[in-house]
Amino acid sequence: MKTLTTFLGLFIVTLAFGQTAAEIVLGKWYTDDKETIVEIYKTGEKYFGKVVWLMEENEDDGTPKVDDENPDAKLQKRPIMGLNILKGFSYDSEDKEWADGTIYDPKNGKTYDCYMWIEKAGEIQIKGFVMGMRFIGRSTTWTKAE
């Protein structure tokens, strides 16, 4: 009976807040250096993330920070604020991760294959890698900003 009560309670909370296991990633997250907040959102069945806050939003001359490390000269003038840096993730319920996406690093102008997962509440683990080699890459931890 206690198990049934617990299950029903969790079910009601899920309905009340309208958030599935896959949607726990939605919201605002501080990057590991706490200098940026990225808002993760869902469009259709895919997850994306855009820069919504920068500790240093402007350059020393007062102009907005731009994507000047981008290898595409046409994109080097676009502002970092509002830039989509996470793209195209799908939730894999079996592995409990968001996979098959990419992450763009405006500090070096490179895009990496990427996947994300949650190990503990309030933190998301993100791993970028190249050439399909998930075991080689760089991991970072983002913390919930809300």
C-alpha cells in the first residue's frame, strides 16, 4: 500500500508540474565558470540551449561581445547573447541522457558532438567529443540557475 501511495504521489506531482524525466533539463543553467547562463528549451522533440546571461556582456569599449572566434567570417559579428550553443538533442529514456546533439564553444569557435546527463539534482553533466568517439572528449558540469 505504501508503494502505491508513493507512486500515486509522484504521478500527481508530475501531472501538476507537467514535467517528465526528459524535461528536467529544461531551464537556466550556469556554465562551469559561472560566467554564462544557458537556457535549455524544447522545440518539438528536440532540445536546444541559448545564452541568456553573460557576466561580461560587453567588450571594454562597450560594444556587445560577438562570436569573433567563429571560423566563418560571416558569423563573427553575431552577438554571443542569444546565441544557440546547444542544438538538436533527443532524450534517450533507456540511457537517461540527451544525445545526438552538438555544443558550440564561442571561446574557440568549435562545434562538438555532445551528450548530457544528470547524476544529481541541480547539476547537468555535459560531454563534448569529436569524430563519434564518446570516450574521448571534455566534460563539464553546469548548475541550475533558477
